[in-house]
Amino acid sequence: MHDLLFTVPGDEFPFTASVVVHVDGSRHVVRRMVGGAVHEVECTAAEIDRVVDGALEALLAPAQVCRACGELSAGTYFEAVFERMHYVCFHFEYEHGDTDRDQTCEVPGCPV
């Protein structure tokens, strides 16, 4: 559909992000691509509306998507403080170090 609306057939898409839904029988996969990052969610027919809504919301509000895990976060203030990441994602990326993710590290407030 985007090909007909925005580009000449054969041209590159002018988008930096997209949502693609694959359906194969009872298996549904929602793939959100932002730049080079790909986030996939497998779901059932009963969950597809909720999953697609979440993916489309993430496209419309990219500043509110955690850049580590690709999930929506609580709000823009929350993300701005922690480099556009959930606190847990930020902690594991920058503070947890080489400590096993299943074990508490020495940083006060470690979420493990």
C-alpha cells in the first residue's frame, strides 16, 4: 500500500521506520523496523490487534520507545533521564558491568 501512495514502483521507500505483519495460518508476527534495528513480536489472532496497535504507536512516538529493548516506556521524562531507555535497560547497558545479569551488582538500586 505504501508503494502506491508514496513512491514510484521500484524506488526505495522514503521511510526510516515501518511495521510489517506476517500471517502464516495461526502464527502472526509483527515486525517493527527502525533504522537498522528490528523488533519482532510473535502473537496469536486474539492478540494481534493489541500488538499492531503497540507497534503503530511506537512508530508515531519514537521518542517514547526504549532504544535498548524496543518497548514503549512510561513517558518522555523517564526516557530523557535514562538516555531514552527503561531504567532496567539503561542499568544493564551502562552500570551493571560484567556482572552476570542474574546476580546483583554493586550499584545501589540494582533491579536484580
